[in-house]
Amino acid sequence: QVQVVESGGGLVQAGGSLRLSCTTSGNIFSINTMGWYRQASGKRRELVALITSGGTTNYADSVKGRFTISRDNAKNTVYLQMNSLTSEDTAVYYCEAHPPGRPSSWGQGTQVTVSS
């Protein structure tokens, strides 16, 4: 079982930036596809961004050009740099670790609140 821990959430004003971090343990980090998801109050969890073991990235249309996902395999960490935040970005953000051919593991989430 892969353990996943997110950090970096908080309260920020609209137009501001935050960087989320997600660290894993329990397997070889570099083989995982890593993803960031979010769930706003009363809404379904949605994909924000993901990055494959080879570094290929994919973003939700709503965050393209504002958010950047990256990974540091030496630190077993994936990051989500969030810029130009709006109130629509307010949500609990979850990190997913998906080893190839194995079930995903999820963190407990970190709250991001954007005040307008």
C-alpha cells in the first residue's frame, strides 16, 4: 500500500498563488502516475492535473495556463503550482498515486480556500 500525504493548502486571496505538495512512501515513486483532484462542497471529485512516470502532463480545461504539475522523483514528491486563483478553485485537493497495474492510493486531502 502506498502512503500519500498532501500539504500546502490554505487561505489565499483571489489572484494569488499556492503550491501544493504530495509525498508518497511504500513503493518506487518514479513508476507512479500522480494526479491532483479536487472536490468542492456539494460537487463531485474532479481531475485537476496528472503527470505520468515519463513526465507527460494533462490538465483540466478550467486550470490550463494557471496550474502546473511537476514531480521530483528524488524527493518522492509531486507539486501543484496554482496561480491566478479564483473562488472557483476553492475545494479540498487530493493527491492520487497510481502504480502501474495496481489500485490507486489517495491522501486525506488539503483544503484550499480562495477569498474574493
